[in-house]
Amino acid sequence: MPQVFPFPLFTWFFFLFILVIYWKRSKAEGQVQKLPPGPWKLPLIGNLHQLVFSLPHRSLRDLAQKHGPIMQLQLGEVLAIIISSPKVVEEVLKTHDTALANRPIILAVEVMSYDNSGIVFAPYGDYWRQMRKICVSKLLSAKRVQSFCRIREEEVNNLVKSISLSEGVPINLSEKIFSSTNCIASRAAIGKKCKYEKEFISLIREMFTLGGGFDFPDLFPSLKFLGFLTGMKSALEKIQKQLDRILDEIVNEHKMKRRATSTNKHEPGDDDDDDDLVDVLIKLQEMGELEFRVTSNHIKAVTEDIFSAANETSASTIEWAMSELLRNPRVMQKAQTEVRQVLQGRRNLDETYVHKLDYLKLVVKETLRLHPPGALVSRESREKCEISGYEIPSNTKVIINIWAIGRDPEYWIDADCFWPERFQGSSIDFKGTNYEFIPFGGGRRICPGMSFALAIVELVLSQLLFHFNWKLPSDIKLEELDMSESLGFTYRRRNDLFVIATPWASF
């Protein structure tokens, strides 16, 4: 019997694949009257080839300079609309916020988010609205954030002690910052330092790194069944299985503790300042007052969202702030002078002085302008809408290039320079209404943990500047400091920051 060579079968399959894509694309384009302009596309892959030579936010900024502040890209089978100007962003987040209130679900989210049960990626609807309300009013309210003050102060004190042990020797500041913010987020979320701290940190970082890009099924949904070829799904499932084991133990420990100590667990006394975030969620589960039944998966999903987002956002912002301060000695000296004058004569950590550090707040703003935690923010249209005269079909991915907007020379003088004084006397803030400056997003989907993360950033930075003088290792010049970024859910430094810390003699 003659041997059958399998290549023709593959050829027919590939030919069928091409026909399906072209049929779907021509059908979709025929239904749309006027899409935004965009660069020329290649068959099958569309514009993917234009995003592979640098990080996506940089490639998209360069393309927008040629094709305009609103443009279309074809990412495999997926139509994406790219927004790169404050004027168009205002239209998106103000006029069409409800129509664009969904988040696109990519493979990483599908695997890691307990069936979209968290806050960040849950589809817009009754469940998301209730969880968002709980998050804003109970989990991350101003009162709740303030209740974590002692935790922040204790962990920052531990950070200072740890750095002091390495006087004159290069230290991995990135690692120490991440460990400190992890301890703060861990104690706020689960009430204690996680006994799986190193494993948990490693898993979270790996999750953020793997989940930041697009996998094959995200770009070619009709071939989702071939997703196993890249190995991404199995890698994410392995991480999620390990994270779920840790989160399961955390939730079960809290429930056992409550059963052992609480005599009135069904009463709505959920404003106890000693409660951590898991306690609050378990109380909501026990009281059963919501329109949906709170499950353990909901608790784990929300805990994972808050823990990982707060940790990554605050750690990356502190890391970038210290990087920029090291490159700009004038700004470093000015910030240190302010902190040391305000803290003069004090030895005990007290968060109440932070509101007096006006210049430090400008440094944080400028850091967030140049290095927003999420350089690209994605929405998905729930219905057809019109933006800047262009028709946006339903179920279309809309990507806001926050990084490019923060460096737009039309709105910012010397846009690529680190100059905190640009915010002096300015009413511009990052609460989502100044569309040229939206490091935490805007509209209904603005980051609910903004205040929580900023409280960590300001305290850690103030103490690093107060207690130590900083310099780069002797073999690195200021202008040679590597400022390259990594691709992930958050845009962190690609390489860890190594520095030399010398305790301030006057302390």
C-alpha cells in the first residue's frame, strides 16, 4: 500500500484557513461604512509585522504620528482601534464610556481570572457594578486605606533596616522594593505576611510577564483550538494552579479563624479597622445581601486582583522614580532637601507628614507621566458607536496608548524630559478628568486601587530619600543607566536597578 504524504492535507487546511479569514474580513468590512485610517496590511497577519521590532506602545506611537490620533490596525483576525490623543480619549471615556465599558478577554485573563470573576476584567454589567461598588466603598475606601497606615510604616521601616545592612555595597533595589510592597499588600489583603511569600512573588511576576502580550488564540480566535502549539496556555495554567493552592489556603484559614472567634458573624459590623480585605469579602459572603451569591472563587479573584495590581503598580512606580532621580541629581537633591527639612528632628516613622511633601508629589506625578503602570489600556465596544466621525463596530478592541499621550509634545513641553516642576501650580491630576494625564485610566474602568498604591509610593519614596544618599555603581555613568522597559501587564524596568546606598549622617 503506497504511503500517504501528509503535506497536501496541511496545504488544504491552510488554504481553507486563508479563505475563512478573507471571508470574515471582507464580510466585516462590508458592514462598516467608515473605519479610521491605518497603515497598509499584509495578508493573514495584518499589521502584526509593524509591532515586532520594539515594544508595542512605542511602535503604536510611531504609527500614530504617520496615520493620526485614531487609527485602525489589523492584528491577525482582530480589528483594533488605537487612540493616541487626549482629545479623542475624552470622547472615548466621556461620551462613549458605557459603549466601551468592556475589557477584551485574552488568553491570560481567561486562564487566570476565575472565569472573569475579578474587578479588572469582569464584563460590564450588574456583577461588575456591584463588585466595583464594594471595592470603592469597603475594600479600598479612604478610611480603609488609612487603616493600613501602621502596616505601611512597619514594612517601610523593615525596608530601611534591610538597606542599611548593605552600606557601600551595590544592592538590588528593584528586588527590595518589590519585596517591601509585596509585604504591605499581603498584610493589607490577608492580614499577615504570606508564608509563601517568595513563591507567591515569583508566580505573580511570572504571571504579569507572560500575560502582557498576545498569544496565538488572541490574534486568530477562529483557530483557538491550535493554542496548545505555543505552550502559553499550559504555562499559565501551571501558574494559576499554584496560585490557586495558595489562595485556597488563605481563604480557608480566614474562614476557620472566623468560625473559631466570631460570635456574631452575620451582623453587618464590617467596618472593623482590624479586618483585612479577605475578611471583608468573607463577611459579604456570609451576609448574603448581594444580588449574586459570593463564592470562594469570587473572593480569590478579587483578592488576586487587588494584591497583584497594588503590588505591581506601586513597585514599578517607585522603581522608575528612583531611576529618574538617579539620572537627574538636581531633582534628587531638591526632593531630599524637602524631605529632610520636613522630617528634621524626627526618628519615628509617621505617615501624617507626607501631605507636606509638595515637591515629592510632583516627582510622583512626573514619574507616572513618563512611566504609567499600564502603558496601553484596552477596552472593547459593547455596541456600535461613532468616534471622531469614524464608525466603530461592536466587539472591537479599542486600545488607548497612555504612554504616548503622556509624552505628546502638543500638550507637554520637553515631553521626554523628567521635569517635576511642570506640575507646579497646575491643577492637572491623575483622577481621570485631565485626559492628557491618565496613568490610572479613566471613566468607569479607572483603577479603584489608585489611593492604595499612591499611599505606598509616597511613603516608600520619602523614606528612601530621607535615610540614604544614593549613587550608581562606579562602573555606570548617569547617562548610561539602562532605562529599557519590559513587556507585561505593567511596564517595569527590563533589568533590575542596582545602586549603592549610604546612610545619611545627620540621622
